[in-house]
Amino acid sequence: MSGPRPPRTRKILLSTALGLGLAAGLVAAPAASAAPPPPVAAPLVAAAYSGHESEAQNKAFLDAVMKSVASKRAAAPNSLAAVTVYYSTANAPSFRTQIAQSAQIWNSSVTNVRLQEGGNADFQYYEGNSAQGSYASTDGHGNGYIFLDYRQNQQYNSTRVTAHETGHVLGLPDHYSGPCSELMSGGGPGTSCTNPNPNATERARVNNLWRNGLVAFTTAS
């Protein structure tokens, strides 16, 4: 949604860029020295927050996160009673509050998966300037990240931006034509929309994906 892409963000990812389209002037744009997303190995497929939704791109991110979680459960089956997805905020310090709020929103909205900050993360958050705005991306091999764009997070409600992008990690696609009450409508309803909460349909879909999806994924693996 603004500014040049962070240095070294190369267009190489067999990836998914599930753009959002919101964010709020809750965050003053920090110095543009934030670490860029790590280079990975296949062409980036980009979708602006107001662009076209892609079920295939969205599923690639979900599969990558599930693969990471499943491998941990296989290595230590008795240590993870619940399905927990770990994330890192090390490369997005300016948005740590919004990320924590987003995790709390999702943890109070769904029962079959939990988000928690911690080491050996299943995905990471990054911050900086990007012409794409905020987006979620993965190489499809267990490496995924969410990028939070400074300018977009000044124009739109920042917690909604972060919760929306995190929704992609949990398996939800963009639906820009939806109302403000629908979290995955992203920036479609405009900058006045500040709702950071998923609606009942979105909550049910995530619960269903993580109730049946991880079991199927683990079995297939």
C-alpha cells in the first residue's frame, strides 16, 4: 500500500502473499532499518490487500504452518496436549502490542488451535515498507511470515490489520467484498472499519480446519 519494498525482499518464493488492507495510526512509523523477510527460493506471487483473493495461496500458508506444527508433535507427542502455533515478533518490535492483541483475539475466538509467542517459531512477523502493503507469505516448505507495512498501519486500524493477516496463518482467505463485521474483508470496508474480531462463520471455519486438518495432515505425513 506504500513505499518501496524493504531492501533485500526478493521476488523469489513459491509463495503466497495474502494482502490485507487495513491498519491504524496506532503505530508511528519506526526507522526503516527493520530486518527484511529472509530470502527464499521461488518467485513471489503477490496480492495487494485490495487485490484478488486466492484459495491456493492461502492453503499454501496453512499447509506450511501445519507441517511445522505436525513435525513438532511427531518429535514430542506427549509434550503438546493442544495444537499450538508458535510465532516470533523479533523482527517486528514496533507491532508487538498489536500482535499480542491479535493472538489474544484468536485464542478467545477459537478452541482447536492456540497462538503463542515462543522459540522455534512456526512463522514470524516482519515490519517495514512495502508497495504491497501488509501480507502473509510462505515458500510452502514450513517457512512462513507476515509482513506489516508501516504506512498501511497508520491508515487503517493496526490491530485489525494484524488479526486479519494472522487469519491467513489459520487458513482463512481474503474476502474484500465482505462487511466490516467480517475480519477477512480486510481493507474493503475502508479506513473507518476498526473491527479486529472474526465473525461466527470465520471462527467456525478455523475450528473446522484445525480439528480435521491437522489430523489429516499428520496422517498423510
